[in-house]
Amino acid sequence: MIFQDRKHAGRRLAEALNHYKNEDAVIFALPRGGVPVAAEVSAALKLPLDILIVRKIGAAFQAELAAGAICEDEDPVWNQSVLSQIGLNTEDLAPTLRAEKEKIKKQRQLFRNDEKVSNFHHKTVIVVDDGLATGFTMLAAIKYLKKKGAAKIVVAVPVAAEKSARQLKTKVDEVVILEKPADLWAVSQWYDDFSQVSDEDVIADLHRNNLSKTDMAFEISRSLYKFKKPGDLHALADAVKDKRVVMLGEATHGTNEFYQIRAELSKLLIENHGFSFIAVEGDWPDADRLHRYITKGEGTSARDVLKRNHRWPTWMWANEEVAKLAEWMKGKNAGFYGLDVYSLFQSMDEVVRYLKDKEPELAEEVKKRYACFDPFETDEISYARSLIKFPAGCKSEVLVNLQKILDLRVKKITDDDDRLFSAQQNARTAANAEAYYRAMIGPDDNSWNVRDTHMMDTLDRLLERHGEGAKAIVWAHNTHIGDYRATDMIDSGYVNLGGLARQSYGQENVALVGFGTYEGKVLASHSWGGVEEIMTVPPAAESSYEYQFHRAAVQSGCGQYFLIFNKEHPQFLKRMGHRAIGVVYDPSREKRSNYVPTELSKRYDAFVFVDLTHALHSLHVPYLQGDFPETWPTGM
């Protein structure tokens, strides 16, 4: 075979590598000659393209004779036979080595804006050049990739000397070479056109499809981890496994994929890394029923337990996705708790119910104080409105009752410690819920901060209860788990759970994982307390992070992936819109009200993106009865 030129060779090489199409892999070219070859492979396989800068170390007085090679910032690979032949050692070539290192710095600045190479940790790496004679530049690249943690290394070149090909097979996972002549005097022999590749040619190929080094979609595509099935999430689980608290967000309260992905991550963290419990943005009494089913077997099935959730919006937790996770959690010695503050009347009922069984006299006393709320007939908003005329409200009643039930610890009721703990938490929730609804009608509406502070206090108590070394998983909306200091929330005086956790436990002990989507379907309602509907999520605004993530999805041929942020991602510190959809949603008004100005890599430690998403499977609507398909995620 004689190749017409490097582009032709690249297209032929792509055919031989077709089994890697759309895989979680990255293409690395060895510049300059390997870049036009690799550009064709990258385009055909829909894989991101980057370069590994490798320099040959020429022998003294014979610059074309390779005494060794060096890749990026790794130590050189030396050709001992050549060194012996010319009678030199590595110290004799120190000046040449320094000169080549300087050239690497210049090329890194020219080709990559002095950025480090694309993320390839735990990924398949395909290294491409236009041909190999001695193969020492490729050996230097392989040494670098192995040391930096590539999961699998594939060497792919159009032509290589047979001896070099045999040598490479012992050092990498796969070698793809189209032509392997016994004697290869020069790679150029195998090309009709082997013109020199210029720096401009390299830059043009790297910027193919309008992706430049300053382009955010390029930054995303070079750093993403693809996933197609639950097992592909191990890299993300490994990145957060040593944290005390891992918070998993969601961009909506009604997206199937967000729940499924969070469930699979939670399974990995519980099963493999010793996490103690899941705490969710849900009411304590409803979550406690599910906790007792998981840990004590109280109930016939998770679905039946969750169907007892009647507080709107029921679909947030009464859905098939949570039911399946709860069934898996049985026997895993992990709890399930609610962090939220809304359940004023339900929590009061639970306190009285517990006391009737354990302390009947105290039950009557507590019930009389809670009767302060009777005129409002379980309507929290009516109670809040009443505070305008009667500011005292029932504040003192809930606080006295809270103290009474906390004092039960002194009496050492130990026959069912879980029930006592739950009753005390319900008393706290009732007191904080009264404060929440009181704040709603205050001059500065501090209800948001009351709510998230309650969530943080509850998380504190759960970690303390589970003992030293306890580790928590939290499920809540991005607006609760993404650090408030990286958004405009801080300008309005608001805090949230994720930011408070970083401040309390130390940023190094907390992992915040955001979620996002470009378009799809979502379960939501047009009004508070309204009917749940499957709505269309329109394509994200072009000024948003979601739009850039979509562009990267198209370029990489990958509909779902995640990023792990670090100091090498300055582009994600740019403040841009980040979509947030709540339980009340109007797609037609989205661009005016659903985007939070965000510095993404400051707000989260990692980010999960699903380009096209689907609605949750509610347990409370007839058209969604029955199990949902076992495909993961839905629709994939």
C-alpha cells in the first residue's frame, strides 16, 4: 500500500479502528506528522483529539540518529544500543536534552496554550503517528501515558517497521498497523505526498469543527468521561469515595435519568465505599416510613410504602426509580432520611402518635399545645397569613413541646431508640417549620435560609447518630447542593446546604455533584398544588452552560458524560446561566426565569450531563402504573 498523503492514511487507519467509535476514548497525535493522520481518525470515530508532545533526542554530531526520546514532562527513554555505538552516556547528552525540553515548552504553548493534556485517566488512549521507524518517540509517549494512569493504550500508525511492531506489542494493549515492512528505511517511502507539516497545519487540525483551545465545548470534550451503563460510573464514585459527604444534585425534580444515575452512584458508594445513609430533599415523616421498610421490613413493598406519600409534589419521592433503589437497599445496613422542613402538621401528628404509646400523659399535654394550630386545618399557608394579625402565633407552643420531647433522652427510653430519635426529629421539624412559615411573611422573607439551615442541622445530627467515620449521600436540587457562593444567591443574602456543608466540614471533605440536561421531557406542574404533567424541556439557551455541554456532546458523539473539576479547568469559572427547573414549571417562560448565574467549577466538584432526558415514573398517576423498562437510562 502506498498512501496518497497523511489524510488518506488517516481515513484508512480509522476503518481499522472502527470498533472504538463512540467509546470512552481519546485520540492523541504525535506532532507534527501524526496530527493530520489523527485528525481523520478523530473525525471518523467521533472521539476528541489532542496531542502528546514528544521530541527525539539526537545523537551528538548525528542529529537524525535517535539516542532517545522525551514526552511532555516525563523522564526520557534512552536507546542504549545507539549510546553504546557512539560511545556516549546520558550525561553527555544533557545539553541536547535541555534544548529539547525547551522546544516542548514552546510547542505546548503554541499548540495547547500551555494547558496540560486532555483527561485520559481511566480511559482508552489511542496514540497516532504517521509512521514508525525505530519507534523511540512512541515508546516515550507510552511511558508517559502509563505513568499518568491510562486504562488502555492503543498504538495506531499506517506503517511501521516489523521489528518496531513486535516490540510495541509487548508494551501496550493493542497495536493497529496497516503496513509492516521488514525493512523501513524511511516512513516517507510509503507516501506519495509526504510534505512537511507546518505549525499552522497542526493548529488548523486541532481546531477542526470550529473548536478552538479557548472554546468551552472543546474544553468539555477533552475532559469528559463517557458512560452508557451503571458500571461506567466507577471513575466518578472513585473520585468522591473518600469524602465525608457526597451531595448529588438534579436540575429538575422530575427527570428519570437524574434519579437513576444518582441511584447507581449511591449503590456504588454504599456497597463498595462504606457510606452510611442517603438523606434527601424530602419530608422526615415520609422518608422515615421508607427507612423503616428498608431497615426493619415494615411494609409489604417499597411501592406500597411510597404510595402513602400524599404531600404535594408526590412524584418527587413516590416514583418507580426510588422504589427500585429502596428494594436494593434492604439488607445493606444503610438508612434513608428526609432533610426538609415543610411537614408541620404531619410531624406534629407523628410526635403525638409516638407519645401516646410511650408517655400517654405527656401526649395529652403536647397535643393541647399543638392544638394552637387546629384553626388552620392542616393548611400551613393559612397559618403563615394569620401571623400578620397575630405575630405571636404558635411559636412558644412548638418550642416548649420540642424541649419536652428532647428531655425524654434523660429518661432513657431505650426500647426503640430509632423511634425516639425520629420523634425528636419530628418535634424539631415542627418547630423549624413554624419558623419557616413565619419567615415567609417577614419583611425580608428569610424562609429559604431557615429551610437550608434546617437541612444542614438535620445532616449534622444524622452523621453524629451514625457514629465516628459515618459518611453521607445527599440527594437534593442543584440550587440546594451547589455552593451558593458561586452564584448570585450570595448577593441576595441566601445560603444553601452545599455551601454550608463545605464551610462546616471543610471543602476537602465534601463533594458536590451537579446535574444538567439540554432538552427532553420532565414531570412538573403549571401551578403549586396542581396536576403533575409530562412537559417538554426546550433546548437550552445559547448563553448557558447547558448549550456548551450540548455542543460537546454532539462533537464527541456522546449523549451522557461527566466531568471532574480541578484547577486545570479555569474556563468553568466563567459566570454563565445554568438551568434550574422546579416542581412548578412553564417552558414558555423558561429563558426569563430558569437560569442561575453560575461559576460552574466553583459551584460543584463534578458535573453529570445527559443531553436528552425523560420524565420520572410517578406512582400516583394511572397512565404510569406498572414497572418501567429495565433499560438504563430510560430510552437509551
